[in-house]
Amino acid sequence: MNTSIRTLHIDIPVVLAEVKMVFSISALAFEGDLPASLFHLQLVVDDVADWGAQSDLVAVFHTNAGHVMLHDKAYDGNRNITTGNPYKGLVADLVKRGVRVELCGATAKAHGWVNADLLPDIKVNTDAMARTAQLVQQGFVKISE
């Protein structure tokens, strides 16, 4: 019988007092069936809670990831399906936990989306590039997803 316990040793523990990040999410890459960008946002939110850190986290969805911001009916029409937006619960949880979630206005215009097509609490910015530049100039670290 093998009684050895396998453990992971963290060589470089990271604990931050303040976290200011903007996630620029242009397309969905997946960790299993979960979009990596949403997984990474959850990870950062969990870390912030564990550290008791101050945080300001912004997720800007644009280009080929903009559809994640759509409510069920708009999502179905955009994606040519009838299952609804599978990401709405994950997005709602991030918003509830303090992440500011935004949609690129240029992406919305290109697809003909209006505010009434969006999930609750989603803000629309002028465009993702300008918004990301604005936040970086305010001291946010840019994470490209």
C-alpha cells in the first residue's frame, strides 16, 4: 500500500494588498468547458478575498467574446441556438463579487446590439481599446485573455 501523500509546495507565495486589473477579453479560450477568462477572474476574486486586499477589477468583453454579455433571447439569436446564454450565471456571480463587467461599444454597434440586449449590470464603454488604455493610464495592470 502506498501511503505517501502528494503535495504541491508553493515556492513563490504571492500576497497583494491592492489589486487593480483590467481583463481585455477578445475571444473565449477554454479550460475544459469553462472559458479561461471567467476562470481566471474567479481565481483573482478568490485570491483578493483570501488576502483581504483592496481591489478594482474590470472585465472588458469585445470582438469575438462580446456575445457573453447578451441575455438569453439575444444570445440565442446571435448564436443561432435555443439554449440561452450558458455564461450568464458566471457573469452574474462576478458582478455580485465586485467585478465591473463592460461591453465594447464598437463590438455592440458592429453586431447591432443595444443595451436592452444585455445581461443586468453590464456597462457599455466607447470601445475596448480606448477603455483599456484609460485604465492602464490609471494604474491598472492589463491582462489579455
